[in-house]
Amino acid sequence: MDAATLLANSLSENAATRQSATEQLEAARRDNLAGYLHTLAQELANESAPSHIRNAAGIAFKNAVSARDAVNQPALSEAWMNLSDDVRNALKHSLLSSLASQDKRAAGVAAQAVSAVAAVELPRGGWSELIGQLLQFVQNEENTGLRVATLQTIGYICEVVQPQYLSARSNEILTAVVQGARKEEPSTDVQTAAINALYNSLEFIRDNFEREGERNYIMQVVCEATQSAAVAVQVGAFECLVRIMSLYYEYMELYMERALFGLTIMGMKHPEEPVALQAIEFWSTVCEEEIEIGIESQEALAYGEEPAVVSKHFAKMALNEILPVLLELLTQQEEDADEDEWTKSMAAAACLELLARDVGDAIVQPVVPFVEQGIRSSEWRHREAAVMAFGCILDGPETTTLSTLVAQALGTLINMLQSDPDVHVRDSVAWTLSKITELMLEVVDTGSHLQSLVQALVMGVQSGTPRIINSCCSALSNLVIQLLPADMIAEDPATSPMSPFFEPIFKALMPVTEKASNDGNSRTAAYQTMATFVANSARDTLTMAEQVTVEMLRRQETLLGMQNQLLGMDDRNNWNDMQINICVVIQAFIQKSPALVQPYADQIMTNLLTILSSSAKHGAVLEDLLATIGALAGALEAGFVKYMEAFIGFLLGGLQAVDDYQVVQAAVYCVSDVARAIQEQLSPYAERIMVELIAILRSPVIHRQVKPTAITAIGEVALAVGPDFTRFLETTMAILSQAGATTASSSDLALNEFVWTMREAIVDAFIGIMNGLKAGDPAPMLPYVEGIMNFLQGCMSEEDRTEDFVTNTLGLIGDFGDTFKGTVRELLCTEWVQNAIAVGRQRGASKQSRTNAAYAQKTIKELSK
């Protein structure tokens, strides 16, 4: 079968034909990558081939070089670079030639393929001539299609290649892109492609943007593009303004005063929805930036520092202009809008929420008349907009500013939820009530409002409308959590203001959870609310919580009996979804009342093990099953050991599921839960568990998020098995030493946060090992103390150390002194240790940090005697 036929079949509506073609193409890629890519490049370049075949060839080429996820990218990159220079050069030449195709789709997908190769080669110093070739293509006035495809390519490259690999040509790239984006450009297609490329290049032209003359020119071109006759250009220009505001807020004052206030307010009124949406997004971004600046300024003030960026208060300055536009847009709802469709009224509501958080009290007075007038309107759009506006301003202004208004409105909102004839209005009322119960519950008078509020919310749960069900479930959950007496932490209270309503609420939730489908996620919302009520039961409602759990176990067993009747993936996914939800409720009961769960333990564990045996390939189910089993272990403690023989294989399987890191994470958490529960009875299983935990730490492909959790779990295993951990000590200390060598630059915030999380976990593990060995002979740990102290000293010398790290370090130092006494005097009686103790005692340190500092100081004093 030739390549064109295979590519055509890969697009077939017939699933069997499509799968067969896809498998043959994948086999060709594995067997002979050079030949496979050569064939695809030929098909892409073939001007006589149908457009859809050329498009399929281009996508297949791109996918052979560019992975959908970061885990698989190194293998694809290596495979490409292992091709000979001649082969790669020929393929690159063919791809560049395809940019000039008269077929727009083929040229567009060639742009994607070129950028995929560039993402591999440019960071490695390859294809150095590429940018120069693309810049020549952009200047080819005779071939508009080539210019469009080339600008698309430049945009893609700017999106996928790190700025440092383009910096040498950044000025030329910017010149070419801005040239094409100017209003004088005769081709709308070229201008659209250029403005989109400019959007992708904004992050790496920071040096240019910091120079006033260049910044002025860029802003002029973008602002002029917002006035283009072409909608696509306008949309792209407003997208650029959104991105510019996000990246370069500190430079925007002049442009806001001269142009952006007017342009964006007019843009919000634009009849073309895509333009209006981006103009609204501009103001949402302004608010987001100013909210973040406010948070950072407060943090800087707390530390006696100057904030990095000062708010210009653009939103507050423009409030009187933008607020009326947003409120008017709220009334432009689309009656039959799809739930997933983002409309102007939805965007306006989201912007209004951010605006309230940004300007605070200033928003209340201008919005109140709109609410008061609209809520009495006979037109449903005005009633819905009024309620939505009210809900949107609840987060931001001071509670004292809003409390009277909320108290006055509550009765009206309750009545509207029960009786308004329009479902859109009831939907927004339910959402607003969920916001009130989340943010301003103190306004709800439990004597006069609570019963009518709960009754209205129960009616909402019974409404059959998914969005209303979801909001009412959220409001009920807020009520039961926040109204539970504060002494819940120390001892379960006898009752709660919500106790009288548990029975009607459970009765309303049950039918929703029994639905065959999960429309709008409403079934899941009902299950989650049920779990929240179980978790927040007072003593007088524990019996009902127990009855609900018994019903969950019955449903679980019914579902297990239905497995052979499942037809296709939809049935399986629905089955999985219900099992997950049931597990959430059961887990809530286990954690709520370990004593009451004892009689059901065998039934729970039998069910869970049966599901585990049939759901090995369904990650989401496995996560919740492992979490529930971990909770059960915590409830049963040593009694859980009777299930270990049946469970250990599934636990090890979860630890080995490296293709699904969330399953691995859940399994690692479960190891910690089980270790804490059965303590020394873990010993017969410890070796197999440790092999998998070490493998996780050595794995180059497992998501890095799992590794700190695995290190902590090692500490839990060590603490559980005590002296028996000695057999794992050498291997463990070697792997922890390697993990501790990981460093990060302060510029990579995500990696820096990960490194400190790793370091905290390493110290946790040392503490677990130390305390585990102390139960017998701690001497095997002594040879490692000096290396550990060097590690701690290096970390403590870094300014961005975390408080948790400091706290744990002081605890470990105290343990060393308490355990090894004078043997470690020289290591502990040092200046850096005293400095560390001072850090733990300093003003603002946590209570635990001060306690550990005192413990460390006490043991060192003992050593000095």
C-alpha cells in the first residue's frame, strides 16, 4: 500500500481502517525513520496531491519530531539528530520548499513541521542558517503565500524555542514581523500572520521593549492594527495588547493615557464577538496584574522591602468608563448558548469579578442601582444580569461594605431560586447563593434565614438542571463546613446548626447520584456534597452518615456485578466515574469515624480489592482506590495487616505504573499510610516496597513531582520497621545523597520550588531513619552524620531556604545530639548550627520552628558540659 493511500486511510471514518493505517505508519516510522520522513516530505511537497493528503503528511512529519508531552520528547529529538547530516539537510530543504506551496493548508502544515525541527536543532546549535532563510522569504513580495507561511513559521518558532537561542537574530525577526503587521501592508493574510507572529515573539523581545523608541513603534503598529477593517487582524492585535499588558505592565502608563483606554473600551462594544472578547480580556488582564502587584506589595511591605512593580491603578482610573460597558454586556446573554461556549456576557462577568477584587469598595456603589433596577425587571435578561452582577462583586469589597446589602438581598434571592420562571435566572441565583455561603456566611442568620435557604437549595438539587444542581451542592457544602462548631477539631460536637437538615438533604442528593449519566458533572457534584456532609457530621448525624456508607457499599457491589455488561469505552468510563465517586464517600466516612468503620472493614476491603483486580488500566480509579485503602489503613492501624498479603501485589503494581505518575503518587502516599498503620509488621513487605521506591527515585522518566513523596515514604518505612531498616541503609543513603545534590537557579522558580521540596523530604527521611534506628542500635547511622551535616549547612546558607526546611533541620540536629552525644560534638558545636538555631528562633518563625530550635539548643548545651 502506497503512502498516499495509507495517509488517506488514517483519516478514514471507519475505525478499523483508520487504526490499521495508523499502525502501519507507526511501524514504518520505527523500522526506517529516514525513509518514513522522506516519504512524508515528498507527499507534503507534491503539488498534484489532494490537500487533505498533504496535510496528513505534514502532521505525521511534525509528530515524528515533536512529542505531545515532555516525557517522550528526548527520544524523538535523539532519533532525529541520529539521522545523517545529508538526510536531515535534504528533509529540511524539502520542508522549506513546501512553505511556497500554492495550497494554503500544505504551506501552513509545513510551517508547523519546520518549527518542530527548529525546536530540536536550534538549541543544539544546528540549522544556523534557518532564520536567515526565513527572513529572505518574508521579503519576497512576489509570493504572498510564501510570506504568510514564513510568518507563521516564525511565530511557531518563537512559541516553541527558548528566547536565548533566537537572541542573536531577535532584532531582525522583530523588524520582519512588525513590517508585515503595519497598516500599510496590502495583504490582509500577511498582516494577520505577522500580528500572530508578533504575539508569539513578545516574550523574547524584552530588550527591544525596554527601549522607548522601539517600544513606541511596536505599540503604534499594534494599536493601529486594532482599527483594521479585517476582523482577524483586529482580534490578533487585541490579543497582542493582552499579552503586552501581562508582560510589560510597568511600561503601560503612557499608552493607557494616549490610546488604550479608548481603544479597548470601544473594542468591548464591537459587534464582532471575537474582537469584543479580546478587548474584555484586556481589562481582565489589567485587573489580574494589579491584584498580583497588590499581593506582592503587601509581602514586600511585611519584609520592609520596596515592591518590584508599583500599581498604576488603571482599573480604578477607568472604572466609570469600563463598568457601564461590562454591565451592559451582562444583559447580552445568548438564550441557547452551549455550556462550553465563551460568550461576551460570560467574559464580562469574569472581568467584573476581577474588577471587584482589584478596586474593592469602589465598585459597590455604581453596581447597586443596576442590581436594584434589573432584579425587578420583567425581562429575564435584566434579572439574570442583575443577579450575576451582584454575585460578581462579593469578593473584593470589605465585608462591612457589603453585609447590609447581602442581608437585604438574601430573602429576595431565596424566593427567586424557588419561583423565578426563567431557568437562566435561577441558575445565576444558585451561583450567587453559593458565593454568599462561601464568602459571607456570617451574614446568614441561622435563626431567620437558614431553614428557608436550605429548603431553596434542596429544591435546586431536585431541579434536574445540572448547573443549578452544581451551585446548590456547592452552597450546601459551604454551609455544612462553615457552620460546624469550631471545637470540631478537638472533639466531635454533639450537634450542628445543619443537623436538622441532613435527612432531607441526603434524600435530595440520592436520586441525583443514582442517575445513569453525569450531565454537566451534576452527579459528581452530588456525590462530593454527600461526602462533605459525611465528613462534617456532628454526633447526632453519624448514624445517617453510616447509613449512607452502607448504601455506597451496596452500590459498589451492584456495580461489580455489572462489569460483564459494559459495552464500549463510554460504559466503562461511566462505571469508573461512579466507582470513584463512591470511594470518595466511603473514604470520608472512614476518616470521620474510624471506630464506626470497623464492622465494615472486611466488606470495604473485599470490594476495593475486587475493583483493583479489574481496573488495573484505569488510572483515575486506581488513585481513589489507593487513597481509600490508605485511609482504611489509618483507621484500622495494626489491624490492617491481615489484608497485606492480598493487597501488596496491587500496591507494588501502583508503584510500578511509571506511565501514569498520578497513580504512582497515590501508591506512594498509600505506602506511607500503611507504614504508619502497621509499623514493624511492615517488615516482611519492606524489601519489595523499598526496591520500587528506589526505582522511582532513579527513574529518568517519572514525573519529578513524585520523587519528594517517594523520599518521604522511605522515611515512613524506616520509622515503621525500625532497626530492620539497617539492611537498606547503604543504598538509601547513596540515593538520598544524589537527590540532595540537585540544585536550581533562582530564575527558574518552578525548579527552585521543587528543589526545596526535595530537600525538605530528604530531611524528613533522615529523621525517619534516625528515629527508626534509635529503637535498636543507631550506630549504623553514625558514619553518615558528617555528610548529612555538610548537606544541611550548604542548604542553610542559601537565602531562599524554606521555613519547613529550617524546622526539620533543627529537629534532626537535636536528634543527632540526643542520640550520639559527644561523638558528634565537633559537628554540632559550630557557628553555622548556632546561626541555624537563631533563624529558628527569629521573630515570625512558626511555633514548631521555635520548639525545634530550643530542642537543638538544649542537646548542644548538654554536649558542651
